[in-house]
Amino acid sequence: MESLTPTGFLTALTEVSTRLVETRAGRLGVGVISLYAQADATLYRLPLEHLRRFERAVEQRIRAQLRRQDQLFAVDGKEWLIVLPGLASSAVLTLGMLRFEQLFNDGPLVVDGIELPIRIVCGGAFSLDHGDDAFHLLQSARIAGLVAGRGVSGSLIYEPSMERSAPKAALLEHDLRAAFAGGTELELWLQPKVHVATGACRSTEALLRWRNSAGELIPPPVVIGLIDRLGLRHRFNRWLFQRAAQILHILRLEGLEADLSINLSATDLYDAEVPDLIAQALSTWSVEAPRLCLEITETSMIDEAAGNNVPEVLYRLRQLGVSLSIDDFGTGFSGMSRLKWLAVQEVKIDRSFVTDLLTSARDREIAASIIDLSHRLGVEVTAEGVEDESTARLLAGMGCDHLQGFLFAPALPLDDFVAWVRKRMGVGVATAGQK
């Protein structure tokens, strides 16, 4: 199967284009199925470290039903694109979707001994009826899947009327494309990280913000999901690195020598161009590399086995001099090994352990262990999701280096962040929540 990254969409696009050329020379059509597999989160919260196993289990079930000439592509952890060449009619495509739906409905998926009921949604499109080029054929299948997910049926073939039933999704895609073409701009807002010992803001995390044409603030996960689906991840990363370096340049001009963290998906570490893009951005704005920290998210998606280019990308990033941080540390059983393998300068205690820190002895023990282990390895610790003074004092007593959360400030536009830092300069943790 193709790579479990958004690049799967681009690879599928190429393959469908090839199949369509073959179709025009013959009489049989090409079908595309957009299959979404979602575990029932209300019954079982799938741990991050099991995500790859879940994906592989879904893949095995799907692949067992495919013909030799069919091809399977994974776009992310929930969507698979199935290309089926040589179909006599769309009726065969419908039967195929029903087979997948029945396949998962007949029994739960078993991952590490845990039974996971899976809901399957399929959307299908058939050439040349539903798209005379690869991009439109894939998008037609996805639109059908979106409509199917809203109804009782788990499988639908694309119809033109479906475009009108999903206007908001279509509008969001249109607005996002416009944003990359000079429309309503993407923004990075800054949330302070407060240094426990001094109360000063020595670093900040840049968080994505974007408003659509209607002025609505769209949640970052939705924006990132759209970016991936539209195949704009490379352009987004180029913009992200340039904007982050520009912000560091502006902060320096304002007399604020705060470091800046940006989120980088673990799957981006498979992109050999990432170090070059970062180096280019730092050079453009004359920014020192240690000022930029890459907070690596979804670390469970990193394959530590030989045969991929992640070690090379990490080596080049270290040579460049940027800092590395594990954003979701503590959420996976393999967190300790990744702390050693990634050789990071910072770990962030996941907010899931911070939220109940005052009432959960288990969470306090986990947080204390993370802080102690990290300090033994010379790694600093930041706790995110700090919302009250009691939690802040408890983390300070454990030796946590930096605190981040609504207790101090939400994510702020750049000008507001500069004003916040100047106003709160020298404020200690004990009084950080007071006006």
C-alpha cells in the first residue's frame, strides 16, 4: 500500500490519471471508492501508539477483497482511496462498496486484543460519468462519501445534486484555495510559555488561525485536514516556515528575544525537503536556528525501523541547529524510546495529564516521572493546558521548566502578544493569574 500520509492522495491522482488514459483506449471504466473507517471512540479511546496497528488492520481487511489489478492508497488514518480499473458499469462499483460495508459490519476489528466496532462510509465515482479527469473523479468519490456519512446508508454513488448538499465543505475548500492565492490569509497567533523560575516569557508557541470568507474562525484541525485533502501540505509548510522566521525577526526588532515553536507532524519528517525549506526561511530573515523549535506531533506515526529517510531528516535538522520537542510526550508506551531516538531539547507534558493533575494521583505520578526523567537527560519540560494557579504551583513544585495555558494567556495576534509580554514582564508564577 502507498504511504500512510497525505501524499497518498497525490499518488492516487497519478494512478487514476494513468487508468483513465487506458480507459479511453478500451471499453471498460475506472471506479474510485473513498472509504472512511472510524473506530467507535465512545466505546474505546484508541491510544496513539496503536494508530499504526489500527491502520494496518483496516488495510488487511480491505486488501483481502481486492482484485490483482486494484490499487489501495491511504490518505490519512481514516480515509482510503481504492482504484478499480476494468469495470463494466457503475453497478459493479455499488456491489464493491456494499461488500466493504458488510465486511466491517460482520465483526469488529481486533487490535491488540481489543475489539473495535468500526463504522464504514463509502463514496463511489465512475469514469467518465462522474469525472473526466483524475482530480474530479477522486473529488466526486469523496463528496459521495461525505453525503453518505450524514445519512443512514453507508454507501453512495456520486450524483451532481450532492454538490448542493455539501455547500459549506465546498465553500471552505474554495476559500482555502483562495487563501493560498492571495485571499484571506492564514495567520499564526502566539501563546506564551512562561518560565517558572522567573515568570518571564522566554518562548512562545505559534498556533494556526484562519477565517473563511464569512468571517468564521475555522478550527485548526479542520484547516489542516483541508490542506492535506487538497494536496497543499508542501505549500503550507513553505508558508509556515517563512512566517515563523518572519515573526522571530519582528520580535527581535521589538527587542524581545523569545524563541518560537511551531507544530510539525511526524509524517513531515518523511519529507526530505523540510530541512531545506527551514534553512531557506531562516536565511531569508537572518534568524539564528536555535530560536526555532519544531514541536513534533503524532510521534506514534514515526517508524524507527531502517529503510526510511526520517533519520536523515533528523540529522539534517540537528546540523541546522533548530531545537526539537515532543509535543505529545507521555501518551504512548514507546514515549521513552522516542525521547532517546529523537534526541530532543524539550518535551511537553500532554494536557490530558495536566487537566486532572489536582485530583488524580496517577496523573501526578506520570507528570513527576516525565519531569524527573527529562531532567536526568538534560531535557527541559513544558506543561500545556495550565488553567489555574493551583495546578501551576503544583507543576512548579515538581520542577517543571515552562508552563503554557489560559491561566497566562490564550493564543494572541502578534501585536497583542508583544503588548502582553511587555505588560507581564517579571510576573512570577504565583501571581500570574492575577490582574
